[in-house]
Amino acid sequence: AQSVTQLGSHVSVSEGALVLLRCNYSSSVPPYLFWYVQYPNQGLQLLLKYTTGATLVKGINGFEAEFKKSETSFHLTKPSAHMSDAAEYFCAVSFMNTGFQKLVFGTGTRLLVSP
Amino acid sequence: NAGVMQNPRHLVRRRGQEARLRCSPVKGHSHVYWYRQLPEEGLKFMVYLQKENIIDESGMPKERFSAEFPKEGPSILRIQQVVRGDSAAYFCASSPASTETQYFGPGTRLLVL
């Protein structure tokens, strides 16, 4: 069965520091990969996605992620954290062998940004 | 352009009552998905619908839960005889096609007393 693991339920960084949120997946077929952000009491907003092609994907708000097939990883990074980045981040995968994008989510990582 | 709309945003029910959650997809989107987020967990897929058809309901509990997406009007997720374990945030997403990006609504937070 496909699954997504996000290491660290909470990550704390200082404003201006590097943000690294980890995501690993298990799958026997190549997945599509996504990062979503959820602000308090709001829905999920797509940050970026990987389907095919270039393995380094750039998203909104300065975030990027790199698909590493050999490591089955899709870690999310941002060079310099901003206070407004504080939110919950979800990694998700989908597999087109179901005929549609059936998203499987990780348990989420809450990013805390201190001044 | 309006995004995915869900109502109500918050719903309180007593055990045994019915809960009806509504989702209006992005205009022009004919594919709707429902997900449930239990406290401190990620979202779990429940059901995928196209207009008037349930395509995949592999994530729906076998009893008390049902979903529809009629030709006209919003998609409805219905939970009969709610129990405390149904307390969660229920998110709806829509897409213009089955292979396209899903856009999420703000969710309905259901609290069962």
C-alpha cells in the first residue's frame, strides 16, 4: 500500500533561517507528489507539485522541493523563513493507476517561526 | 472567480442526529472529492464523485455515510446518526478533470456532543 511519512510533527526555525520539511513515500509505481499548506481554520492551498520532468520544482512563496527517486523523498525547502510561513504543511502523493488523483496525505508538519 | 465553497463552516450535532455538509465546486469543475481530517492527523480520502455518479467510495465508512453530487446544486456529504468519533474537519475538493489538480475548500468542522 502506498503511504507518506513526514518526519517531525513540529519544526521550529528562526525568521530568516532555512526551512526543511521532510517527506518520504513508499510506492511500487512512480507517484505524483504534492505539498499543500494549511493556515488555521482554512482549507489546503497547493504550494507545488511534481508530475514528470525536472525533479526540482519551484512553488509559491519561495518554496521548492526536489524529487529524489533513489531516496523516495520529496523534501520541501525555503532558503529564508518568514513569519507568515507559520502553518501546517502536508505532503501528498497520488497514483494514476486508480484512474484519478486519489491523494494520500502525510500526517502533517507544523512549522513554527520565531522572531 | 469563486473557489470551492463549503457550508456550514462549523456544525454542532448531538449523538444520533444527522449532519449534512455541502460543497459547491469551482465553477466549471465537475469532479468532487471529499476528505476527512481527524484531530492531529492528515487528510484521508473518502469519496470521489462526478455529476450524478459515485466513482470511488473506497474511503467511506460502510454505514451511516453517503454522498451525492446531483446534476444541479452542490455535492452533499450526509452522516446519519452521528457519533462522537465523527467529530472531524471534512474537506471538499474539486477539479476540472480527474487528472487535474484538486482545489480545496475551507472545510466544515463537525463537532458531535
